[in-house]
Amino acid sequence: MPATERFPGASLYHSLFIYLLCLCLGAVYAQWRITYQIDNWLPPSLNRVSLCLTGTVTGLPEVRDERTRFLFKPSLSHSAFKGLLQLSWQDAPVLKPGQVWQLCTRLKRPHGFASPGAGDYEARLMRQGVVATGYVRKEEGCPNRWLEESDSFPVDRWRARLSQWLDEQLGEQSGLVKGLLVGDGRGISPEQWQLFRDTGTVHLLVISGLHISLISGFVWLLVRALALIGLVPVLWVPVPQMAVLLGLLAGVVYGVLAGFGLPVQRALVMLLVGVGSLLLGFRLPLMTLYLLALSAVLIINPLADTAQGFWLSFLAVAILLLAFSHRRGQSRLTLLLVTQLVIAVGLAPAMAFIGQPLTLLSPILNLISILLVGGLLLPLLLLALFIAGLNEVAGVWLLQHVGKVLTLWEQCLAYTVRTMSEVGDNWFIAWPVPDAVAVIFAAVGVGLLLLPGALRLRWLSLFCFLPWLWPANNNPKPGVAEMAVLDVGQGLSVVVRTHQHVLVYDTGDRFSPDFTAAEAVVIPYLARLGLRPDRIVISHSDRDHIGGLESLEKHFPKAGVVNADGSGEACNPSASWEWDGVQFQFLAGQISGTGVVSANDRSCVLQVCAGDVGVEERCALLTGDITRRREKQLVSEYGKSLRSRLLLVPHHGSQTSSSAEFLAAVSPQWSSISAGYANRFGHPSRVTISGLASSGEVWTTADTGTQIFRLGELSSPVFYRCGSAWWRGSAHVCDQQTSTAPNSL
């Protein structure tokens, strides 16, 4: 007698055991792969140590602002690390894939901003196999010199030549064409990327599953059509199998042409699973194929799940499977419209959770753009490329005309954005970023909406969306101040939040004309919490403090600006105000007189006290970059009034600040240092840290990520690196944290 008949639940338990076993094996395998990769990172002992390396340029080098960024594969792997290096080179010669160079480099371990809303730079480097970042420098004994051309990385070399040929033939129109044909986004300006993000069409310029599916589907339809008119031989291979194989081949060729990046690999794996089951005659359920594709992607690359695109792509497929598994008999136009609406509604909670804007016109713009760009222009570009191989003049003519249509499409998108902006800002849905619980409820709500109408359960979805659309108020209570020392690298930015007001103290650095800490960290942090600053205080004019002001003023034009250099409202000493029971007072800032005072000593020094004034356990002291000279003046003028529970350590922990006299007057329980990881200034100084440790606990944003402190209530600091991805945690820091992250994060 079979076991399933003797024990009716045996089959269920057996299946459950198999699922759990596979889950455990997958977790162990992923842990091993990730641990192996991290073990190959540059050792901390080699941070900022000059290394003379010989290796090969790979990928497509990118030149912006006279600085070239490129991937470098050392020829002989260093005994302490193995993998790719991401390097930058100021005023570099023209670099091409396959070139072998001897370079003098200065490296450091992969390290990025760790702050709510900021991108996970470290995860992206891990997915690319990068084990260190750094720059090329000049140093005697190791001249930077080209050695030879190698046969390595043939695909990259071919893509570089094709990209250069498109530049020569198309000129200014080559940017979008290169992005679609070879996945080369170097010719697309930051303003263009922002336009595509604002309209929800950026996915069309990032080659992924959509492009692979469109190309494969187009070739499949083309082969079927040619077979119907007798132009395809069908004596040896049946038409259905031939169409499927050629469609798959077209997808693979296009994926290689586009650089075979992770999104392309993910799409090809999904396509191979589906096509393979058809060719082998397996009639597997769609959900089984979906789970097989998901498992295959994770087996090939366990780090794939660290990318937002991984979750969005598989979530989109799951939504379509759920939505259309019970729908039949709809026209093609209706199907296209419903598909865009279903994707827009289904992905809305996930898009909001990762901080992406929700655009009211996105479904319509996507429908038109996918049909135009993906369904028409992309096949024409590939056809033009094929024709150019036979007749260059004809191929270039077609490329130029497709490029003109792409430019017209971009202009239409820009006109739509301008028109809607003139009407008002409400075409961007400013719903709050949901927390994990709200996302779960919203996902259930989406599932209920997609169920068959006959079940009469869709009305329940309204209640599921309530935790997201009307979240609980997590603002500090009246009389309480929350201080967020943001991880902006080598710079400073602090967000002070009271019950109904927000102040931003400094804005971080401007790393390049197109990249600021404000856009990468400060603005995403404010957006994640749904905050708008009432006042922006710039301590002084150093770039690592004022670099993001322009970006913040652009996003928040109504915010008042207080600036020590006199360009805005002055931070006059003794000026004070109150927000929601929290006292703000400038202790130093603009200095009058004829004496020569450094920019650092002109820093606006701000003291924030929650609750009762004069109770040092409730105060924080924000000091900018003042030196010991200014510290001595503050001690002489304010004495014990400087006592504060939290000290924002002056000048990133430099030896020129934090005198023993000043620290004795402030007597901080918590000391926060904003400094970049392995920065070139050597901040913070060991002497400074030793002096601070004698009075309390000391933390650096390079170790902890963004730090959250609350004044006016009993709580412990919260460190973002300790509550986010495990590979970013710092054990020696996280072990000290006893509290959990606030719900607002």
C-alpha cells in the first residue's frame, strides 16, 4: 500500500520538505558565493597604498569633465585580491578596450553612501565583480604607459568600434541610437536621463528583458510571415521550431551587442527557460516556468537579487500572470491598454518603496513609447546596422532618419513635461514612501484588484492600501528633535527634524558638475520621509559643505537659506528661534571687523536644545569646520552653556580642532564625525578620536553610515549600516547599537 494512501498528508509534507531543503541549499550557496567575493576584495591594509599594476582595459571607458572612468583587469592577480578594478584617470589619453597598460594606482575597498534612499553602490560593484576602486596617479618608479594591444575582451572591443562609428556617422544624434543598439549610455546627458525618469520611460534606454523580448518576438513574427509566403525553407525544420530558434538566436545576438550586462543575462535566462520547455515538448504551467526562470537566475548569479531591476522585472511578470490568467477574448488594443494600466497599478507600491516618482501620464507615455521605440525604431536600427554591413550609404541613411525620429520622440516627452509643469506639480504623485508593513498590505491589495471580478473581493483592496496612502505620523513629538548626520562621504550634511519643521545644516560636496551629495543622499533622504526643509544653514563656503546648495534650492525653492558668507540670511551670533518646543541658537558665525579670519573659523555654530533650555542632556552642538582658535573663543564666551549631549565634531575630526579645553566644556556623551572612507586627508585623526573617547562614545559615518539621534527622549543612536544589507555592516560598530531603526526609515 503506497505511503500516500496510508498517510494522506504525506505528499504535502514531502513537498514541503523538498521546498525547504531547496531554500536552505540556495541560501547556503548564495552565502558562499557572496562571502567568496568579499574575501577577494582589497584588504583594508592596502587602502590608499600606491600599487604598480599591469592589466587590460575592459568595458567602455567613460569620459566626463576631463576625467576618464574605466574597468581594469590586472594581468597577474594580486595575491591579496582578485577581480576587476574601477579606476578614474584625470586628463587620461584615449583608452580603448583590450589595451594593456602599466598604471600606478591608489585603491580602496568598495564603499558607498549608506543612507535611507541612497543607491547601493557597493552592491552594484559586487554584481560587476569589482574588488576595489581608485584612481591613476603619477609616481616615480612606475610610469603610466601603454604596453600593447591584446586580443582580450573581443566583444568590448567590437562594441567600442561600433560606438565610435556611430558617433562619426550620426554626430549629436548618436546618443540615443548608441543607447538602444549597444547599451552605451555615455552619449546621453544627465538632463536627458532626468527627462526619461520624470516620464517613466527610462527603462527603454536601459537594455533589459523588454528589449530582448521585443527583438525575439519581432524575429519570430518575421520568420512566420516569410514562411507563409514561401521564402523560408521548411523541409528539414518545422516552421514553429525554426521561428522560436531564430527568435532566441536574435535575442542572444542583441544581448551580446548590448554588452551582456546583468539585466540582459536575466532576460536571456528567462527566455531560455521558456523556449527550452517548448522545444523539448514540456507543457509546464506558466507559474512553474516563472519559478524555474527565477531559480536559474539566482543560481547563475546569487547577487542578482541585490538589484532593484531584478525585483521589478519578476514582479511585473508575476502581476501579468495573475492579471491575464483568467482573461480571454480581449482585442489587441484593449490588451495593450490594460497591460500598461495593470503594470502601472501593480508596480506603484514597489516603485514608491524604492523612491521612484509615480507619474500620472506614465501608462499612456509608456504605451506610446514602447510601440514606437521598442516595436518600430529598435528593429529598424538593427535592420539599418545589417544593411550598413552590405551597403554603408544605405545603412547610414536609415540610421540617420531613425535618429531623427528618436530626437522628435525626446522633444515630445520634454514638451509634455513642460506643459504639465505649467499646469501644476500634481502630475507627480507625491505619496509617501511605504514601510515594509505597508508594502505587504499594498501587495495584498494589488492581488485582490487583479483577481477575477466574479469573486467580488476587489473592494477589500481599498482597506489594504490605507497603511500606505495614510501612514501613521512618525514625526518627533513636540519638544523632541531628531538629528540625522547623513553619510555624504568627505563632507557634511545634517537634517534636524522637529514635530512640524525641518532644518538642513550643510549640503555635502559637489563631486562633479553632474554629481552632488545633495542629489545622491540629502534629497533622497528627505523624499523618503516626505520632508521639505523650512531652512537651509550653510556653515561656511568650503565646497564639501556648500556643494549641494544649488541642487537643494532647485528642489526646495521656498526654503530659506542662512549663509555665513553673507549671500543669504546671516547667522548672527545670539540669533535664536523656537520650533515645536525645540530651541535653536547660533553661537558663532559671521564675524565683523578687519582681522583676518579663515573660512573655517567663520563657520555657523548652531546649538539645538530639545525641551528645557540649559539641560545639556537635550542639546546638540553643530560646529562646521571651526579650529582651536574659534573653540577657545567659544569657551571664553559661553563656558558651561556649551555642554551638549551630542557633538558634531569640528572639521571632520581634524587635528586642528577638538582641543582638550573645548571638549571639557562641551563634555559630549555622543560624538559624531562626518568623514569619507579612507579619505585623502586622513580624517579623523587618531589624536582627536582618543580625546573624544575619554568623554563618551565616538562614531564615524564611514563606519556607521547615516546616524540618527533623538534629543528630548530616552533613545539610543541608530546606524543605517547596521539595519540595511548585511555586507555593509560594521561588526565593531553594530554590536554597540541596542535600539532598532525608527519606522520612518
